[in-house]
Amino acid sequence: MNTTVRTRYAPSPTGFQHIGGIRTALFCYLFTKKMGGKMVLRIEDTDRSRYVEGAEQYIIDALTWCGMEVDEGVHIGGEYGPYRQSDRKTLYQKNVQKLLDSGHAYYAFDTPEELQALREELEQSKAASRQYGVSTRMRMKNSLTLSVAETQALLDANTPYVVRIKIAEDEIVTIHDIVHGAVQVDSNLLDDKILMKGDGMPTYHLANVVDDHYMKITHVIRGDEWLPSTPLHAVLYKAFGWQDTMPKFAHLPLILKPTGKGKLSKRAADKLGFSVFPLAWQHPTTDESSSGFAEDGFLPEAFINVLAFLGWNPGSEQEIFSMEELVEKFSLDRIQKAGAKFNFDKAKWFNEQHLRAKTDAELAKLVQGIAPEKYADVDAEMLEKAVVMMKDRMTFAKDFWETALYFFEKPAVYDAKVVRKKWKAERIPLFAILRNRLEMLEDFSAAEIEKTVKEFIEETKLGFGNVLQVFRVMMAGTMAGPDIFEMAAILGQAEVVDRMNVAAKKMDEMNGI
């Protein structure tokens, strides 16, 4: 028996990865690394009618951005490949034939019209089980109701068919889920699910079980929506004779809207003004698109910190974790059963904390990397000083360029309310005195600037509000911003004096002086 933990993340390239899928990948990754195992990326692309060009690469790019490097997969290979299900068709056909030969599966030739008639009949009769299963299969057209000769004749005539599993009667199917505990289902209520479609491609149920077996997967970690299908998968493992190597299951709770009412969807998130995708995407054949957490300014380490708390808790008060710390603390037994509410404001808080945890040099480099072209070559030392001052005012690195351009260019506009109330004709000569004193300073440090300004206020009796508000608006155009004396020191003596001159003239014009 394989003793090495092996997990798989197995998304379908039928769309772009919702954070629910990436959360599943993260929990697989954390558990696998914690146990010293191997994580596989498998692309489940058997539903070719819903395949979206570019979705597979998006999955790989999203995992890479999050810092999750898998051990085997469609893009890197491995000894259990191929890792794309459409490349494993022969393996599925061989194994479905085993089930046919052993009597655990059968050919079904029912037409769409016949299946619809059955559904309507079951609906009208209010049958306990409204499925194609134990109570209905013998009324339909399949290899259980037809003779061997009749069945073969239909196959020889290329009559459309599917292969269905034959669920045993009167059995209790039990699975043991790490999150939900024992789950029991009466086999008479299970559907004879399709295992292989008419085009020779397997359904999710067959391909999933076959691949997990041949790839030696030990733990299946996936979303709650697959819990109802797990008894069927247990039946398949038994039918193949693989029950002793069936993986352990852990089904993760749904990610809910912020209200807690209903699953978080793209539509719901759009209404609330945030994304549910790690990276931005554009559908290749439609106008549909979406932004992503990355493009919206989230750090990858903050994003995975957010996801980790959607259905799991560390059992302590600690909230801020690096990937390494998450690996160390993670355990499947601390995953909750109830759905996890997504709180976008809390997600932004996580980003703030990870942003502030960076060194000054790291943060400056990050801000420099997203600078508008106009500011690509600003002085690195000045940038770092400015970034440090704005650090506690930033939720995202991009906030710097949206709120702190006054570090690199003179204000284009000035706070009209401050100018109207504080810029008086009789005070203009006094501000000229302050400007001259600042221009004469030999030590243009924040401490000396503060000392000079405060002495000026004391001498003129103008009051702190009348002087400091005007001085700030002269420097930044706005009342918002960091410590004005530190800011002035970063701007430098010549720039401060020049800004005071330019601002005085424009303020005169604004007040008609």
C-alpha cells in the first residue's frame, strides 16, 4: 500500500477559476506539504462541449501567482501521466469494459425522449426516487432488459448508447469523510449514473475514480458539492475491487455571500463591487470578462491568507500567516462543516497587514514596479522615504500612486475650502516671512522645519490651524496626507520654497486678491 500522501487538484477548463477552486487547491497544497507528500495538477477536460480556450493556462498561472508549485501535472509531467483526461481515453475504455464484463455496468440505449418521459412519469407519481436506478432500470431499453443478441445487434448497428453503472439493491453505502464524519446512503436511492458517454469519453465519475486509483491518490480534498456523489464513487471502487486503496475524503464548506445567504457567485460579487477570481480574464469568444484579485492590488500572500480562513481556523488568535506558517499549522480536522462567509473588507484588512509587514525596501520596490510610466524613473531614495510615510495609509500598493503624487509634482489644484477660509490678504506678507525663514535654514530636517514653523506661529499669533492647514495645502493641495514636516523634509528645501511661491500666487487668484 502506498504510504506517501498524494493529493490532486483536478479542475475542469470549462471556465476561469473561482476562489472556491483556488481555496480547494490551497487546502490540498497545505495538507500535502505538511505531510511531506506530492500534489498533482490534473486537468479534467472530458466535457469537451464546455471547454474554454485558455482556461487551462489560467489555472496554471493562478496557482503560480499564489505560490503553489505542484509536484506533478499537465505542465511539468510526472510518472503517473498523462495528466490531461482527454489524453487518457484508452485507459477509461479499458476499465469500463471491466465493469461491463463483471456485470457492474450495462449498455443503455434509451433515447432523450424516453428519458424525458421517465422523468415526467416519476415526477407525477411522486416516487421516492426520481432517478434512473434500481426501481426503474428494468423498464428501460438496455442490456439488462434485452437479450445478448439484441444488445449486440444494436451495438453493431452503431445505435447511440451510454454505459451506466449497475447499483446493487438493498445495500447501505457508507463513506467516512474527514470533515463530515460517517455518511450513509441507501443504494436504492442512488442513480445508475452514466460512466461513459456516446462519444466514448468518460463522465466525471468514472474518470475521477480511475485516475485517482492509477495516480495513487491517498486523499481527495474537494468542495462540498461533490459530497452527494461520493457514495457512488465508493460503489465504483468496490466494483473495480479497489476498495482497500480508496482514498480518504475531505469535503470543504461552501464559500458564501457576505450575508451568509447563498453561495458566492460572480454575479453576487459584481453587485458588491469585488472579484471572485485570482487573476483577470477575458472569455475568448464572448464579451464576458472579470478583474482579478491580483489586478485589484492584492498581494498573493494576503490572498492565500484570506482563503485559508474560509472554512479553516488555526485554533488560536493568530490571523496573519505566511505560507510557511500555514503549512506548519494546517490540519484537515480543523476544517468546519458550515459554509464560510466571504468578507471583502476583512480581505482588504489582510492585504494591509501583509503590506505593512514588508521592509521599507521591499515595499518601495513593489510600489516602483507598478509606477505609472511618468514616474518610472523617480529618485529611489526619495521614493522609499515617501513610501514609508504612506505605509500606514495604504491598503494596496497602487494606493500610493493614487494619493501621493504630490511627492513628485506640484499640486494642480488646491483645497478650495481651506483657501477660502484661511488665505487672507493681511496674512500674505506673514507667509512670505515663513517662506524666507525656511529658505534660510541650514539644516532642512523635519525637526528644524517643525521648530521654525512653530516659532513662527507663536510670534505671529496666527494659530496652528491657520498656518499648518495653509502650509499643508501649499505642499500637497489637499488636507489629507502624512506628517507635514516629514513630508517637507523629503521634498527638499528648494522644492518647498518654490511650492510656497507658486501656491501663494494661485491662492491669490482663487480669492481674487
